[in-house]
Amino acid sequence: MATPLLDSGVYDAHEVAHLLGQHAELVVRWSVPDGKGRPAVVPPSFDRAFSFVDLVSLSVVGELWRRHVPEIDIRNGVALLTSETGFSRPLAQRQVVDTLATCGVAFLGDLGDGWYDLGKRGQGVFEEVIRIDMKTIDFDDLGVAKKWQPTPTVSLDPRVQAGAPCIVGTRIPTAVVAAMLENDSAELVAEDLDLELTLVLAAAEFEHRLAVGQGLTA
């Protein structure tokens, strides 16, 4: 069954790349089979668009990639997690993400009876395990990612503005604030939007981070 658009968040590959500080070509590559029998890491929930849950999943993939985990191991690991857990998007499930880590370039998961190298489908003893940190993401009662608050003043909620980054407690996208600042002073924008000046400046700083490729997790 197709995922309903309402309250799911909608992002194209370029938006995902912009938010995560990745190249759009990588996002597209991770969203399709590799041509060698391995499935997509995170197939888009919609025809050619990604949901908020996809965005969170891709953020975990991006973190693994940043830690130099080989793409084949990421694909194998996500396929194994999908099979073992029954979740179609295991990288957006709290009970799965809380068990993930890396050691060197190995993609690890604690499946309940010790650490497994998910990418190699083998068990082993690992030292200096570094866990995946998802503290800025909130999960619902079923353990599915529901909201992302990358900074104290900015949040992404699929029920608000299709999941675009907004100033916390408002429906005002940070991108709108940044666009207004191209023509007006921060004081005037704050007055026009009925916001505190500090929130306007924080939105501008957040958009600047995205613009220079730092992404949500920076």
C-alpha cells in the first residue's frame, strides 16, 4: 500500500541532499537497486519523492557513509535489518537505531545476543564501538521517527509545512526567513513575522549551515 502524503513530509532528492549535506547523486543512488541484486538502501515512499521517515533513514545512511562504511556493507546491513526486524524502514525505528554502531568501517548491530557485522553478516568481538546518535529525533509510541529538532530553535515535523525546517512553535520555514533577509534587515523581518529577533538570526544561521553543506546533523 502506498504511503499517504498527508502528514508524511515530502522531499525530492535535491531537498534531501540539501538537508543532509550530501550530494543529490548519492541520495538517488541509495534510493535504487545497485544492479547486482541488492535492493535500494532507502527506496522513496512516493513515486520520486521521499517521506520524513525516508529522510531520517537517509540521515543514518549518510552517517554510515561519513564513517567510511562501504556502500555494499550498508546495503547488505539494511537488507538484513529489514529481514530480521520486519520493519520496512528499520533505520527510522528507535528500537533498531539504538542498537546500531560502527567499529572502524564495520557496520554493526546488536541483535540481542551480541554484536554482528551487519555488512558481512557475521558475528565477532569488537572494540571501540561507536554508536549512532539520534538524540535530536523524537519517536512516536510505535518507535517510528516523528519529529526532528536539529537545533533548539528549528524543527522538522511532517505535519507542518510538509516537513520543511520551521522555527519551533510556528509554521514559518527557515527558508522563508532567509529569503526575506536578502532584502530587509533582521529587525524588520522580525517585526513583519512577529518573531523575536533571536529567532530570526537563528533561522538565518541554520540556513547558512545548510547552504555551505553542513546538513542537519552538523
